[in-house]
Amino acid sequence: MIKYVMNKRYERAKKLNEKTFKKLIGVKKSIFEKILVILDESELRKEKKVNGGRPNKLSNSDKLFIALSYLREYRPLQMIAFDYGVSETTIGRAIKEVEAIIAKSPEFRLPGKKALQNITHEFIVVDATEISIDRPKKNKTSTTQKNKKITL
């Protein structure tokens, strides 16, 4: 039952238009699909254990949804775990796994220090200095009787 709901979530998201998808998920559909392919490839490259172990409750699309929603909204892991019907530990592991795979991927690697030093920078200077404004001085005609009363 849980797998059905999770896969349905992915199918519903695929039907969204580009603008709504980016607003909800945080990335464009094309980037989401690229990351999903990278996750699937890394899953295939993993060595299978001899005895196997317990099958994953979360699909790669669900792991990606979880990681992107966590990074976008910073929802508590407990809330995300409740939505997906798994433990907080599983959610934390899924987020770390997706982050590690994306960081290792050459498609999403950030340029190094040397590449950034060779970039020519354009600057726009904005004058943001404070300017003092003279306020009108108080005089007896501008104060009211209410302000003059002293209360204890």
C-alpha cells in the first residue's frame, strides 16, 4: 500500500507543468530527471550483498523527493518520515545518500577554486550610506494633554 502511494506521488508530479513543478520541488523537471537517472545508475553499480538484506521501502524517486523537499523547506525529519511511513533514520540516510551521489556526479559538480579565480567579475556599486533626516522639534503646541499626564 505504501509503495502504491509513493509511486502515485511521483506520477502526479510528472503531470505538473514546468512552473508548478519547479515551485513545488525546487528544480526543473529536466534536472529532476537527470538526477533520477544518476541515482538509478549508482544503484546498479552498488555491489549486491550475498544474503541480500531487507529491500528498500523508498524508491529512488521518493528518495529524491525527500532530499529536495528537505533542502527546500527544512521540514523536520519526523514530519517527512510520517508522510512516507518510514523511520527518521531512513529519511536521514536517504537524504545523505542523495546528497553524496549528486556531489560525486560530474554533471552537478561546482567549479574549483582555480576556475573561479579566472572569471572576470563585473561590479555594480550601490551607494547605501545613511543620510540623517532632521526631525521637527517638539513644541508645546504639538503635545497633547494626554501625553502630559503622569500615571503611576
